[in-house]
Amino acid sequence: YQVRKTRGATKTDTPLLETPQAVTVVTDKLVADQAVTSLNETFRYMPGVGTAQGEGNRDTPVMRGISSTGDFYVDGIRDDVQYYRDVYNLERVEALKGPSAMIFGRGGSGGVINRVTKLADGMNHRSGTLQFGSHLRRRGTVDFGQGFGESAGFRLNAMAEDSETFRDDTFLKRYGVNPSFNVDLGDATRLVLAYERFHDDRTTDRGVPSFEGRPVDTDPETFFGNPKLSRTEADVDAFDAIVDHAFSEGLTLRNHLRWADYDKYYQNVFPRAVDATGTLVTLAGYRSDTTRRNLFNQTDLVWDLRSGSLRHTLLAGVEVGRQVTDNFRRTGYFAPGTDVVSLADPNVDVAVEFRQSPTDADNHGVARTTAVYLQDQIEFSPRWQAIVGVRYDDFRVDLRNNRN
């Protein structure tokens, strides 16, 4: 279950003991032994990291009291669309608590969540799981890897799930497939190519309302609202190309290109307030659509050298990125009197018309990032070390409001 080193906090292979930041790592071994299936379940094993409800459609970690829906990374590259992430292709997940702008740039001050994925490594892998349980739990995963000589390899991670939940009239359907290929391009250069297709489809469940400062007293299975009109769906297509080159024993270059296409929507009919008598609850609803196309490229040069009695690990890097996003939101309108239902029977099949209100979002945005950074890890002695760095980000957004 233990990880001694990580690249996530410093972009160099650094022991956790020597990382001046609170880092918690959950490995694939712990994920398998605890039968964890979603990223938000890993937060239970991370001190200082909780989870919020996320309106029933997205991961929402709370790191040191600060919630976030966008501070997610895959192998160090931004993965900031709001959706539920799976762990079928997870090698480990890292929670880096506290400010992390030196390595990750813009983001929340609570911390970041970085997923490290399983990639082809030239080794043979043979494993799979089947899960069956209450509420029609049905899930299977496979991890197949094959090495080709000493210079190439293929790996396939895949998952499929079709389950219900303990809540009335709810479902969860998802699948993922993540093939990857590695090849040595000579003695000093390695190329890794990977593609992921991920689909998640489920009932948007906003939970139970409160009454007099506490969750309302109801059967835990009770769904509030209209489950037929409450649904969230996310599709992710992502391609990664990673090149590592060693100029010499202490000088290495790494370039990581990631292109990702996201298509996400969620629609919900959910409870608002319980009235003063504790017998009626008011419903509301809306639908939100988001599409985003990310293109990021990171180039890192790492140089290990000695200067007298000092040992230096120098990192110089450049990151460029482009994100194109479209947002469209609609408000749910009820027929007169149908938005107030009995607290004794709040699972209803009422008609709702979803259309734009005067303030609903309809926009197109393009965000561009260019960043350069320089870091020096200095070892004065086995007991005294320092990490000194500087980063400059140029972040620009062009936003078009399509309404006017």
C-alpha cells in the first residue's frame, strides 16, 4: 500500500519523505482490496480530504476545508471537466494538499488530485475482477499486458458496469477502455501512446432536503423529485503521447502531449425547501450542457549534477494549453401547483418543460495558457534540503455570450 516516491509534487522522482508538502497516495492494491470503483471513494483513505455531494453529477473533493470541482489532473495534466471518474485504469491517485501552483499553475488553494494511470511498460499483466452484489451490482474489469521482446509492449485496461443503487428508481451504467503501447526508439528514447474512451450514465441524485437544520426524517431509499427526468451523462475521449529521452545518465527530457474531448450534461428535478409544517416540499429543476476540447503539451528537462558538496536536481519546463468550451443551460418550468409535493411521497412523475430563462448561460469560451517554470532541488547534506522555484503563467480567456 505504500509508495516511497512520486513525480506528482515536483515533476522529478522525489521521495515523499523529502517532499515539503502533505501528500497522500492511494495505490491500485488498496483500490483492489477495498473493491473501490470510483475516484471519490479513494478520498476516504486520504486525511484532510473529504467529499461533497457535487449535486449528484461530479466528483467534489473538499481539501483542507476548500471544495473543488476542477482541480483534477491525469498524469500531471489538467482534467477539469465536472464528471464522475472511475478507477479501472488507476495505478495510484495522489492528493497534494495545500497550494500547488509551482507545478500545476492556476487552481484552488486547497490542493489537487492527480491520477496516475496504468500504461504499457513492456511487462506481462494478467488480471481481472467480477463484482456482484446487492441492488443488482454488476461490474467487471480486465488488465491485460504483453511485452514484445525487450523493446515494446501493449496493455489494455477495460471496465463495464450495469448496476442499480440503494435509492429508488436509480441506475448506474458505465464503461471504459484504455489501450496503450510503448516502444523503445533506440537505446535512449521511449515512446508511449495511449487512448481512453470512457462513458458514464447515471441518475442524478441530489439526496434529501433538510428540515429544521437536519436531514429530513425519511426512508434512506426515498428519491426526492422525478428520477425519470434526472440524469447525468459524460463521454470522454483522450489521447496521450509521451516521449522520454536520456541525453546522459543525469540529463533527461520528457514531453507529454494530451488531447481530450469531453461531452457532459446533467438534468435534475430536485427538492428545495420543506415547508414549515414538515409535510410539503417544493421541487425545482434545470439542465446544463458542457462540451470542452483540451489540448496540452508539457516539456520538462531534468538535470542531476553536483557542485562541490551540493547536489542539485534542476527542472526547466514549458507548458502550453488550449481549452475550447461551450456551455448551455435551461431552467425547468412546472405546471401551476405541480412543483409542491407531499413529503410522504416525494418520488413523482411530474412533467417539466426545460427552456432558457433570461439569465441561463449560453456561451463559447477559449482559454489559452502558456507557462514556463524553473526549479532547483538542493541537497546541502542528508539532513538539510531546499526546493526553490519560480513559475510564470500567461492565462487568457476569450468569452462570447451567445445571448446578446
